[in-house]
Amino acid sequence: DSGVTQTPKHLITATGQRVTLRCSPRSGDLSVYWYQQSLDQGLQFLIQYYNGEERAKGNILERFSAQQFPDLHSELNLSSLELGDSALYFCASSALPGRANEKLFFGSGTQLSVL
Amino acid sequence: AQKITQTQPGMFVQEKEAVTLDCTYDTSDQSYGLFWYKQPSSGEMIFLIYQGSYDEQNATEGRYSLNFQKARKSANLVISASQLGDSAMYFCAMSYLEGAQKLVFGQGTRLTINP
């Protein structure tokens, strides 16, 4: 158990809908990362937050947004969903915002299926 | 640009044998980290082992060791005495700093352990 909690584990929805994925980082970790894993793109970095503030953006679509709350949990909001958004979404956490040698611990992921 | 290459899409190994999963990386940064993650069929990403670019000794974690050859830019994972439960996808990843820490993943190697 990595200590990173993601809910829900599975999500099935329809095109055009909006969903929210939730992540609680490991106790003591201030930094949260979101990754998307799809068959064609592999694992892609989406966005990172540190102590409530956005620190880095990756290949995140404009239809997607995220935030980190004062209690350090984070939510990833996906709107106007398309079939291609179907993927496994991971949250990861680390203690500090940005050292190259900082270890990341991943949650179990949320499997999103857009029908 | 940072890149991770895993040249073995799939590997088949007999139980109790040692196995080496290949990983090469490309970066011009001096400070970076190298990770291996295991992803079983259940989907979660399990942290296995970490090697910092300035670490002189190869990292070891139980049956896992990382064969780090900096000049060759390789970071192969060695699993000793393989077990049936080692069957999974294995991802090599590199962390680097670009505003904040980011992680780039290879395409993965599917390891199957035969009884």
C-alpha cells in the first residue's frame, strides 16, 4: 500500500459528461501529481500541485482542470468527456515540490470509461 | 528532451531464474532520478527501486537491483530468483526538473514468469 488514496476506482460515464476524480496524498506529502495512462499514449504527466498551488503543467487538455485543497487532497475535473478520454488516471504524491531525486508514490488509479 | 527507451515489449522467464529488464535514457541534465515501477494486472503502480544520478553504488531493494551505468545511460532492473507473482508490466521512468519535478516513462516491458 503506497499510502496514496484514489476514488473512485472505476467510473463509467457518457460522452459530454463531467466527472471528478479524487486523490488523498500520503501523510506528510505536500505535492500531488496527476498522470494519465492510455494504450496509445502510455503514461503522460498532466499536472502537479504543491501545497495548494499549481507548480507544473504537462499534456493536460483545456477541458481538464485540477486543484489542491487546504487539507492537501486533490481533485481532477474532466469535462465535455470524449471517447478518447477513457484511460487510467493516476495520482502520485511526494514530500517536496521539485527535486529530480524525489520519489513518487502512486495511488491505485481511477479507471475511466467513456461510452 | 528527456526520453526513456525500453526495448523489450515482452519477456518470458522460468520461475526461480534471474531476469534483466533493459532501460536506456536520454538527458542532458546532470541531476535526475531513475525509477522502476511494477504494474500488475490489477492496475496499480508499485514503486520498486530508485537510483539517483549522483549515487555511486547501484541501488538494491530485496530481490530487485538496479544496474546503473551512467556513461552508457542505462538503468537495467535485475530481479533475482523470479516468482510467479512477478508477472506484470514493468516501467522504467526518469525524473527531471522543468519548472517542477516531472516523470517520463518508458513504454514498459510485460514480464511473464512460467512455472
